Amino acid sequence: MATARGVAPLAAFVLHRYDWSESSLIVDLFTRSQGRVAVAARGAKKPHSNLRAVLLHFQRINVSLGRLPEGEGAGEVQTLRQAEWGGGASMLTGAALFSGFYLNELLMKLLARHDPHPALFDSYAHTLPLLGPGEDARTQAALRAFELTLLQEIGLLPDLSVATQTQQPLRPAALYALRPEAGVIEARGDESGLSGATLVGVQAALEHGSLEALQQACAGALPALKAQLRALLHYHLGSAPLRTRQVMLDVQDLAP
């Protein structure tokens, strides 16, 4: 891929796109080296534009961007100069699309622009091929592992191996809950928590940096972990519900 002035292309995924004019798009990209960036894809909607077949969700692409003007910040829209397919797995279909758009919405709402997270980018890239039917155990483990990685990367996940307020190691058989304001605390008697052994295992996998190990650590406690992470994410996302989650619920209501 030829690039302007010898600048190396950026590995990226399309998170969101919307019309800018009759022929162009504004595209939110998740890049490995620059984080989330907004770009203007001029002429991308024209019938013969090469970008039409490239700027697709859930496909790894390589892009070349115009430089930010001197003194401009995170709100500036850059120009997309070139983009081409970067290889990888086939596109998501069916129920997997809901899970994919859920990940995209999390990234759109929780990541600041121009805040790179290479480890999170790699986690996203490796999670997409694992997505299948929503209630599939492998899909659920992959989603939980990604949520944990995201929360850790942006500094919203406490150390899961100790009680946050006392910094004492967790007791393996005791049950604990995750609280946005208090971190890891002992669960109340009327709520389902996560065992200390599970949380310590999850923390160890996070520190090791192995996505596969993290997914395995999540697999043993999927229902409780989903409930705890959903509450934590809801707190940090604010009161507005995620659109993808609402769509999934609406589809479930329509099912016979």
C-alpha cells in the first residue's frame, strides 16, 4: 500500500459510519497506534469508489490519514487518503452481528479519541472471530473477556485479587461483588457474587496478557460475571441504554 510522504499505514477497524454528503462519509475508526479517530471518506458513496468495498464493519483494514493541522485536538476530523483490506476472518453474520455492534458501541462510548490502546485493539481483533450465537458459551466468554480488557485498559477496573477497601487477599470460597464506587467487596447474602478463586484467576489472566487464558477464567462463572460487569458498565456509560442491547431485547420479544 503506497502512502503519502512515506508514512506507514495504520491497522484499523470501522466502528461507525454516517453520511456526510451525497457522496461522502464520516467514519469512526479504531486504530492500533492512534486509538479512535474520525475521518472524512470523500467520495466513498460513489458507485465506482474503491472505498465502498473496504469501509465495512468487522473487517481489518489498513488506512493512510491526512495529518492533523498544527494545534488541532481530538475533535478534529482527518482526511482518509487511502484504505485497503488488511486480511483476516470473514465478516460477521446473523446473531454474531449483534455482539459485534455491541463491542463497537462500547468502544465508541468509552474510548476518548486519539487515546491509543494497542492491547485492546489486539483483543478486539481476536474476539471478533469467536462471536457466534448470543447464548453460545464461547461467545459469552469472549464478550466477558473483552469487557474486562476494556475496563482495565481505561482504568475503570479495580485489582480483582484483593478487597479494594482493605487490600487484603480474597478468600477463595467467599463471594464478592464489583461496585463502581467501592471496588471489590464481599457480596450481600441476597445477591449472587463471584468467588474469590474466580476473581483471582481473572486477575492473573489479565496480568499475564493472554486473551485465551482470560476467556478460560471467565468461562467458569459466566452468569454471575455477566451480571457484575453489566452493572459496572451501566454505571460508567450513564443512564442511556446501549442501542445494540435494546435491539437484541426487541428481537427476542418478537421471537415466537
